[in-house]
Amino acid sequence: MIISEKHRETEILFLVEEADEGGYIARSLAFPIYTQADTLDELRDMVRDAVLCHFGDEPAPALIRLHIVKDEVLAV
């Protein structure tokens, strides 16, 4: 996924997937930020926390975008 320079400054994108052991994992596509939680509501809080911790005193992007990927397997 390509992130434009304009969006890189204003938002941060996370790929969210279901974890094999249950719950969800989220990882940023542009920064070394990773977190996990049992529910999507908890994950949203954890992602906000992780972004604030990562940027510290530096300005953080104003928006956090979660791209939620869900795999479904169908039998024929």
C-alpha cells in the first residue's frame, strides 16, 4: 500500500488483523508501531496509546486510520 507524502503528515495507517491465538493485532505501515488487544474497542485504545508513546513530544499525525482485514474461508 502506497502512502502519499500529504497523508503521511496528517494521518497514520494501521493494518489490523485477527491474531491466530485470538484477539487482534495492529501494525503501522509507516512507523515501527505494533500493538494487540482482545477486542476491537480495546485495540482502538491501545493504538492511540501506542501512537502517543511513539511520538512523545514530537507532533503526531492528527488522524489514525485502521484498515481491518478479515480472512474468511469458504468450503466448496
